[in-house]
Amino acid sequence: DQRTVRIDIGGMTCANCAATIEDAVSDIDGVGEVSANYATDEATVAYDPERVSVSAVFDAVESAGYDPIAET
Ligand code: 9UX
């Protein structure tokens, strides 16, 4: 089953930032559709909880240079 998590993210200042996050998080095995929005400082991530943890998603956001703040 897929779940969806919404994450507050700091540090996005343009649409390219959002695209960078989408690419980084999409690369994780077990992650489905990713939508990041710099205007709302949020990303929505579909994932399979049997294959990937939310903390792995946070790590990928951080590695991409942004600040994952919290699930909302
Ligand atoms: Mo454009 Mo967003 O340089 O960091 S990708 S502001």
C-alpha cells in the first residue's frame, strides 16, 4: 500500500529548488510521486512504507541542500 506524507521544507526559494527536491526524493526506491512547492514550502510524497521510511525521505531532502522541518 502507498501512503502519502506532507513535509514542511525550509530553504526553497524558486521553482528549481522544488524540482531539485522532486528529483532527489524520486530517486529513492519505494517512493512514488513527489510534488514540491516552493510557494507553500511543502512537499507531498507518495511512498511504500514497507520499502522506505519517512526519515529516509528527510535525509534525501537534507542531502539535496534543503531543510526538512516536519510532517504536517
Ligand atoms: Mo535557483 Mo532555488 O538558484 O535555490 S534553484 S533559487
